[in-house]
Amino acid sequence: MANDDVYTRRMILRFIVLLIFGVIACRIGYIQLIDTRYKSMAAGNVLNYEVQYAPRGEVVDRRGEFLVQSMECYDLMVIYRDLPKEGFDTTRLCNILSLSKERLVRELRNARAYPRAPRLIIDYVAKEAKLRFEEHNFQGFYTVQRTARQYPRKIGGNLLGSLGEVSENDIKRGEGEYKKGDYIGKSGLERAYESYLRGDDGVKIMERDRHGAIKGSYMDGMYDTLPVPGLRITSTIDARLQAFAEELMEGKMGAVVAIEPSTGEILVMASSPTFDPDAMVGRQRGNNYMDMLYNPQTPMFNRAVQARYPPGSTFKLVQGLIGLQEGTLTPENAYPCNGGYHWGNVKMGCHAHASPLDLRNAVAQSCNAYFCYVFRNIIENRKFKDVKEGLDRWVEYVHSFGFGRKLGSDFLDEQEGYVPTSERYDRVYRGSWNGHTVLSLSIGQGELGCTPLQMANLAAIVANRGYYYIPHIVKAIEGQDSLDRRFYEKQYTMVDAKHFEPIVEGMWRGVNVPGAGTSSRAYLPGWDVCGKTGTAQNPIGRDHSTFLSFAPKDNPRIAISVYVEHGGFGATTALPIASLLEELYLTDTITRPELVQQVKNLPYALPSRYVRKNDSAKK
Amino acid sequence: MIQQRNNIRLFEGVDRVAILLYLLLVLAGLTCVASAGYDDSIEGFFNFRQNHIKQAMWAGVAFVVGLFILLLDSRYYHMYAYYAYVGALIFTAGTIVMPEAIAPITKGAKAWYELGPVRIQPAEFAKIATALAMARMMSNYSFNIHKASDLCRVAMIILLPFAIILLQNDTGSGVVLCSFIFVLYREGLNKWLCIPIIMVATLFIFSFLFTPLILLIVLVLIFTLSSAMMMGGAWRMHAIFLAGIALSAFVLYGLSSIFFDGALSGYQSLIITVIVAIVVAGVYAVRKHITSIFLTLALFIGSMIFVPAADLIFESVLQPHQKERILSFLGIINDPAGIDFNVNQSKIAIGSGGLFGKGFMQGTQSKYFVPEKHTDFIFCTAGEEWGFIGTVIVLSLLCAIILRLMKMGERQQEPFSRIYCYSVAAIFLFHVMVNLGMTVGLMPVMGIPLPFMSYGGSSMIAFTILLFIAIRLDASPSKGAYALN
């Protein structure tokens, strides 16, 4: 490199440095000395940010009927610094907004701590009150438009969920998506589809003069942004069916879940007792919330996806299917039943029916003894090293039916239920146990715990002869072609389709052949209803009543599971509810009004733990 | 000689002008932080929770570190340059693999260690180590900047930390390394090679503002032009090359829209043509033994993959919220009020200062309306409170320290010291350019601090180390003693 080249390069670099600083200095000089725009903007002019809250997305049912609507309402805000020095007419303000004077004084005192910051005085101001407020021009106060949730049918409290103000944690997790005072879905569908429903807030920047009055839009609205409304969601729920289910379940505890087997779409998801979703909106939200929190019947507990119920006899379907697949059972196998199953001092009672029965009739008659044999033959199969290995194999099968694990639905609150494994028995019985120790599993009792969603899914599996689609509550999102891929994939169980025929046949006989089974009351002429009752014992009161059904037998359109806590026999309480819902869904009519009345007037007594001690809330 | 080496006196031969400029800048920074970062809710000006008191402590720590550096023999920097480089790279890459408890994600970037109350940004230290390693490599006796293989090795030294910092998703800090082109130019890099590199760096900064088609066209033009320059003319050949690309892209586009119902977009047909053209040019270069074409082609392919690929990944792979985060990190979208809002507030604050400013602790715009007012946007406070006169003084100080570093570099006999001094000057220049550029609305917003003035312990210590190593090398009494080691 020649010396003069080095010299040139040094000079060029020095020139570049000076050039960069020169450009910056000129720019600063221009901003500070020549362009007066910035100075006038800063000289006493302060910008005022009005958040334009985005209306939250609405939710409609599968037929387009509104489940959730957005209603206009307003927040009243104050900027303490801007209040008139000489005071203002507090009585008139309180009257217009139906606000107590103490509250106003208290809020204003709080606002004084941060005089520049906008502060909320009262929320959920109705539109009429807001218009009257604007007539009077209270200096320092202003309103911000928000939207509140409204529920035209007042159904699906737990299903739809509720909104609440964001917590510190939400703000931190949202990484700038949320700010204080925003609303966020706290439960149910509102929470699961929060990101689609919420939309994007906009902002309107207003310029104010040195007296604090709004002068107009800043830079002609150049930096304003419009709110982007949340997306409309079409739910899979059938509002008519959901309302009817909630009506039938009123006063009872339990859950109803219905699924369209060919898609996995949830038609009904009712948890009872439920609550009016409108109670979770507005100024009374806090009080209503606390009231429900202390209600011993826990209305906010979404039984449909969270409860852990023993499935009772409905589980015999699974038992039979596993037996067939494992080859330890053929449809023609017959086992005796003389009032139950006896082995040494182990006894499992059964009701009176013809004996011996083959598989189809055992399903129809719900014979306990039969399925004790089936279960033992599965887990005590000689191909297994010991009964532990047999049980673990059995657990694998049960898992494949969606039990003991989350199904992966779009419902975030979904729980796993419980399926015991050999480890659990090893721990409890210190390693010494056999097929008889765990015999109660054979009829869906014992440690088994299933959610009503899982049971409805079982009905869908049987209806589909061996597979299911992951149940979901959203059918479509506005502007999106499809949902998550997992909702379109068939989930196969470990049992082949060919083994389902005798089980389905048994369920069909139980309903459609008079005297052949336990479910004959579920008969709907011409619809080939298939069903299975269940009566689950429990330690604290009357038996739980459950019914699992689908219809029609071929090309099924609805699979349903009804679970009524302490409802007695499966055929007594759960069956008529399921049957009525099926009838409404399939035929759009109710031909048995007397059955509706009967369901509503069923004698129903809850164990004392569910009864409120001082029933002050119902006064 | 041996005695002298082992008994370095603290301030012997030390460049006092540089130290004075350093102290003045730190003082100016502290004053601004005191005004902008003052927390009204904490009582007392000298409360330890006040930002400026914390910053003063960091400055104290930094100065002690600086003194320690002055005590070390300058040979060590030469000796341990590569070790420091490897160590710093591992340290930096560590944030990517560390669990979030130690290396949390902040503003979309996983670039910080958080150990209790102390936050360390290893990228700051990677810059120092890269400068040292580059100086060491380029000061090697056999190093020749005109040799492609040597150039590739230097590029490796710079690109490795660059890649790691990009992986951290901390684009701002990564782009700083582009400033080393400044040093390469001083060391005799072919000037026609500098231009495309500078253009690519600029394009990257602004890449999200352009469509891929425009980017591609600009890239093709730049590289053809610089290739022509490097080959010393050959204008006709390059003109034919360009025309060929344009014509075939046009024909391809036309054919596809006539026969295949518009299966190819304009961008796709151009990209296909360009890929074919690269292959043709490559074959031509092999047959004619023109190595310079290879260099240009390699650079071109690199930037072509880099710039539109960044765009492509951005558009198709990322989730919407990630996109938004990156865009807002790059300053394209700024909540709550749309594009450029921060910058506009910053300009209002500076503009309201006028000629003389409002005086210490009198600024309101910067304090209440500018985001990041005591870190990245610290210069607003200077602008508002000290006016045009004050900002010109601050600018002069910054300019002076950079020119001083370049002067220090020029008076070294050792290439190692010279290259290092220039590297430091380049890093400072880049920081000042981007930071002030964004503050006054000339550049997109990137999270880059202003040297010595922005609040933050990591950057304060890192900049001090950078500067003091340069001062130490410059003050070395035995200039040239280690050259043959």
C-alpha cells in the first residue's frame, strides 16, 4: 500500500466522521432552531391519549343464533389536574350516573395521588346516562367507550366463561399486549379463544392547549389508529338444545355433553348447577362472584370437563371391546349369573335377569357378573407375565379410548380424569394384589374417574365404530378457513372396527327390544336409538345416574352422555333427559311433554353437604 | 527495557486528552440521567434507588476497571486476544442455551444474563473481544488484505459473533459489528468491495421497508457495478450481463403469464434469472480465470440469501405476534400510537429546547413523553435542557473522542495497536450514528445505547474497557517490543 494511498484513506475516513456529525448537527439545528412546529407542540401543549377499545368478537351457535353479544357501555374517567379549581356540581353528577357521593369523593381522593394520570371513577355507564352526562360538560371528566358482554339466551355460563380485568400476571405474560384496565377471558370459551375474540385497541391522540381544553386531533390524526374489532366465532353448540338441557338439569347436579360423532363438534355442554352469564358482567359482578364462590354446590365448577365421576355400567362397553380385541372374548361366549359374581368371599351383586347370557344380551341387560369374567380374562391372560402386565395392557387400551388423559379439546379447563395403573395398586396393596382386588374396575367403579366429556366421547367412539374426532366447541372463526389441524384427524382406538358390531347390537337391543334390556324407555320410533345405562355407587348418598347413547344406529348424528349425581338408577333420571334431548335434536319436536314434566318433578334429594347452611342468598 | 516493561507507571504516556473527554462525557451522561431518570416517588436526590446514583456507581466501577487495564502490560492484549475472543463467544452463545431463569427473554431478544439484581449483556463484551481478535489477525506479518483467503478469515472473525448475536434476536447489537468495514477500509481493503458491504448493511437496516423485488434489483445493480469497478472497466461486458438478466426475466415473466396463467410472479422470474446468471458468470469466471468475479459472486449470493431470506422467514414462518414484536423491536411498529411515535416524541423534546435549552431538571417533554428516556433516548434530555448550544458541545465531545482515537491509531508503530484503535473508533462512531440518528428521526429505532451517556452498567463498563485498552496500547512505553513474540 503506497503511502499516499494511506493518506487519502485517512482523510476520507476523517471526512466521513465529520460528515456524519455534521449531518446530525444540521438536523438538530433544524429541529431546534428553524422548525417551530416542535416547539409549539411542546410549549404547554400536551397530548391526550384516548384509547379506542376494540369491540370484542361475538359468539353465535351452530345455527347462527347469538350466544354472546357486545353491548355499548362507557367508563367514566377523570384527570384530577383538569378539574375546575372552583369546584363543580357533585350532586348533579352523582344523580346522572346513579353514583353515591361517598364513592365519588373516595375516587377523587385516590385520583389526587396521580394528578396527570387518567383514573377510572365508575364503569358500566349506560348509553343514556352518558348522553345526559355530556349535556352538562363536566370539566376534567370524560367517558371512554367500551363494550360489555350480553347473553341473549342466558345459557352456558361455564361453557362460555366470563371476562375479568387483567391481573398483573396476565400483563406480564402478555408482553405488552395488555395494559391495566383491559378485560381478558377468565374461563370457558372466552379464555380459550381470547386471542381471536379480543381485537386490537386503537388510540386517538388529541392535542390540548395550555388550559387543558381539547384543541383537536394531533397532526390531523396521523398517528391515530383505529380499533380492530375481535373476530366473530361460530360455536358448535346448538343453543336450543343447550337451553333445553339446562332446563331439564335444573335443580340437579351433574352434566350433559352431546357430540356430533362425524365431526367431534360438541352440541351441548351443560354443567349443572349453572349460572346466568349476565351475572358476571357489570357492577354486581364482584358480589355475584363471591356468592357463587361460597355456594356449596359450586356452580362455577364446570362438571362437564372437570368432574371425576365413576362411569358405572357404561364402562362395560369398553370392557367388552377390549376383550374382543384381545381375543379373550367372543360374542358367543356365555357366562352364568346367579344374582351376581361369586369367587371365594368376593361377591359382586347383580339384578335379576335370564341366565346365562351372551355378549349382546349381557350389554343389553347390563349384567355385572358377565363383565367380571370378561375383565378377569383380559388381565389374567396367560400371555402376560403376571396380572400387573395384564392390567398395564388394559390401561393402554383404556387410554386409547380417551380416558385418564386430556382429550386435547379447545377447552382449556379440561381435566384428565383418572385411570389407575399397576403402580398405584402396588403402592396401595404393597405389591400383593390380583384380579379380584381390582374387580370393581370391571363395572366402572373403584378408582376410575371420568369426565362427562370423556364419556360422551366414548359414545361417539362406539357410534363411529372405533375412532373419534377430538371434541371441540368452535366450528368456525371469522376470516379463517379452518381450525387447528388436530380437529380434522381421526383418532383411532386400539380396538378394530369389526369388534364394535356386537356391542352396538347390545346397545340397540337394550333400547329397541321390549324386555331385553335396561334402556327401553329411550325408544324413539324409527330412529334406532342405541343406549347403555349406568348406576354408579358412591360413598356419600344415593347412586349416581348415568346414560350413554347415540342415534341413529347407522350414520349416527348425535352421541350423548348424561350424568346426574345422586339421581338413582340410570334409567330413572339420566335416561329420560338423554332421550328428550335426542328427540329434540333429531325430530325438532317434543312428543312427550309428560316425560318433560316427570323429569322436572323427579324426587331428588341431595346429601346434606350440598345444602347451604344459612340460606340467606335465596331470600 | 525489561525493567521498564515490568514497572509501568499508571499515567505514564497516557493520552490525557482522551481521558479528559471520557470524563466529560460520563459527567454529561450522569447529568442527563439525573434529570430524565429521576423518580419522583423516591425521596431524596442522593437516594441509592435513584437511577443517576446507580449510574454513578457503575461509572465508578467502570473507572476502577479502566485503571486496572492501565496497570496491565500491553503485551497481554496481543497474547490473549484469541482466548478472549473464544471466551466471549462462548459467553455470548450461552444466553441462547441457558434456561430462562438465568437468561430471560426481554423485548423478544434472549441476550441478557440476569444474576440477581445484575444484568449483563455479553454482546457488549463480544465486541471488545472481536476488535482484539481482528487486530491480532490483521497485524500478523504474513497477513495480506488483498488475498481472498486472508479476507475470508477476517470475515469469519467478524461474522461468527454477528451470527450468534443475531441468533439471540438482538439485531441492534449485531449490526454494530458491520462498523468494522471502517477499519478494513483503513487497512487497504479494495474500495469497490467496501461499497457493496456498506450497502448490504444499510439494506439490512432498512430491509423491512422495501419489497423483496426492489431489494433484489438494487442488489443486482450494486454488485454488477462494483464488479465492473473491481475489474477496472469492462463496462461493456457488465452492461450486457445486466441487460441479459433484465431481458430474460422479462421474457420469463411474459411467457409464464401467457402460457401458464401467471404461475410466476415478477419476483420469482427475476430470482430464477438471477440464479441462472450467477451460474453462467461462475462458469465464465472459471474459464477466464477471473478471481474477482468469484469474490463478488460469493458476496452477492450471501447477501441475496440473507436479505430476502430474512424477509421470507419473516413473512411465512413467524407467528403474527412474533412479527409484531420484531417489527416493533426494529421500530417499524411502535405501540401505543403507530409508526414513529417514539421518534416524534423525541423530536418534540429536542425541538422544544431551542437555542439555550430549559435548564437542568426543567425538561418536561423528555421526562414525561419520551420512552426509554434515560437509556436509548438519553440525548433528548440533553437537547431539551441544554438547547442547541449544549447539544453541539456534546456532539463535539463525541466527535473529538472518535477523531482522537483515530489519531492515536495513526501514531502507532504497531499494526495491532493501530487496528485496535481504529476498531474502537468505528464502534463508537456506529453507536453514535445509529443512536443519534434514531433520536432525531434519521434512522429506524434500534436498541443501541449512546456511549458513556446512556444509563446501563453493562454498556458503561464495556465502553470504558474498549477505550482504556486503546489508551493502554497507545501509552505502551515499549512500542514494538512484542511484535516479534
